[in-house]
Amino acid sequence: MLFIKKGPIQIKSLNFPKNHENRKFSVAYYQRVLKNGEHFERSWLVYSINNDAVYCFCCRMFSVKLSDTGVASEIGYNDWKNLSANLKIHEMSKTHILYYSNWQEMLIRLKLNQAIDSHNQKIIDSERKRWKAVLVRLCAILRCMAAQNLAFRGTSSVIYSSHNGNFLKLIECFSLFDNVLKDHLEKIKNKEQHVHYLGPQIQNELIS
């Protein structure tokens, strides 16, 4: 998704190497010139320095199975003598038109934050904020207990159980008034999450 959002990078300021036929890639291929003189940018065309070959960006990104030859292949295309003809054939093909349309539609969706990854990223960001809020509260309770030199643990390390110590009891108490801790404890009680940062080991790590 990041590659699609960033888009292809067209290398232009380079002394392109010549092949055994004394031919080389030219930046002129980045444009399609019609018979009436109009110019259209081939924004999908990219040149690889490592392979000295050109590729179709949208076909490489969206095709399930790459073609055996041409700019949509795994190895790219570097027959500079016939490149012009090959590009014309490729850009008029049904598969290229389909993948180019998919690419442009994806760009629009990304700009509008309607892509699947955007939805997933919102969930990740929300979870990150929630865990940060939980840890801030746990650290505040730990600092208060350390300042008062209070014992942390009891004979039990289970939330809402008897004799589970001052740390867990304070968290239970705070959850009566704080929605973040209330939601956190409900998830633990309903077994919606197994990682809770309330056990003895995390207490020691936070103290350290």
C-alpha cells in the first residue's frame, strides 16, 4: 500500500548505459506522442538502474500473475530497439487498462481514507492510544504507592479476587470512576484480551 501511495519514481537525470547494440533507454519514452502532436505522460513507466530495464508500475502492483515478456514481466523489458512498439502495444492492452484503472481508483480511495489499510490503521491508532492511556494510569498508581511505601502484591494476582494486593485493589477502585480502566478491566473479565499489564512481572518492569 505504501508503494501505491508513494507512486512510481521516474529516473530522468541519469546517463543511461548503452547495450551491445549501442542503444539505451531515453526519458522520451516517459511520454506518448500522438499523431496530432499531443503528449501524454506515461506515469506508469519506471526504469530500474539495477536491471537496466523498464517496468509497468500498475501491472506489477495489481497483477496476480506477471506476464512472461514485456514491461509487465518479472525481469522487465530492455529491448531498446523495439521498446517504442512494445509500449504502444502494452498501453492499449485490456490488462494494462484494467490495472491502470485499479491504480487510479486506489489512489482516490487512499486520498479519501477509504482504503482497507486506512481502516486498519485507524484501528491500530485507536488501540495504541488506548494502551497508552492504560499505561499512564498504571504508572500513576505505581508512583503513588511507591511514594507511600505500600506493598504491591497480595496472595492472589487475579483481578476482583480477595487478597489480590494494594495495586490491583487500587485499579479496581479507580475503574469505578475512570472509563479507560473500567473498559480495560471489563475486557479482561470477559476474556476479550489476555495481555493486560497487571501481573507481577509487568509491575516489576514498570517500577524499574
